[in-house]
Amino acid sequence: MNEMEKIEDACELVSVVYEKIDKDNISRNRDIDDEFVSKIGVAAYSGSTSGFIERLRKRCGVRSIKDDKNVFEIIEKYEDNQTDFLRTIRNNKALVVLKMKDNLGMLD
């Protein structure tokens, strides 16, 4: 599995959290992208892919995420290779957010 495919999958995971963030709750000293990149980096030190999404959700103050079949498929996809997937997220967290925003149509 190549690096960009992992980044695409990471975008799918983080977007379900990003879409539910209360944007008014973000620190005024940092913009939302900086804050989210930082939270992704910390959450990516979880021991599992499901732990990553759960930790990111909590750190962002999100109580629940939408039912999304893709989330379960991605978690299962990396079941045997979670460490490598989480390392890819940690090493490319800004790219993950940029690609996520592009996928959501948030870039000009």
C-alpha cells in the first residue's frame, strides 16, 4: 500500500471528526487548521486506528461521529498494519488536513 493511499484513508477518518467540530470553540490565537493538525499528531500516538479516531474525537470536543461505513472499512483495512498507518498520519499530518480540505471542497 502506497503512502498517498494511506493519506487518503486518513483524510476519510479525520473528516468525520472535523465536520462536527464546534468552530467557535477553537483558540483565537491559532486557526482551526493549526489546532486540528496538532490534535491529529497527538491522537496518532494511539495504539490502534480505532483508538486514534476515538482520541481525536475527544481532543476536539466531539461527542459522537456520524455513522460512516467507510470508517469501519478503514479501521479493518489497517487491522494488521496499524503502527505503519499511524506513523504515516504522524509524519504527514499537515498534508492529511490539506488533502481533507481539498476532498471537502474547502480549497479555492
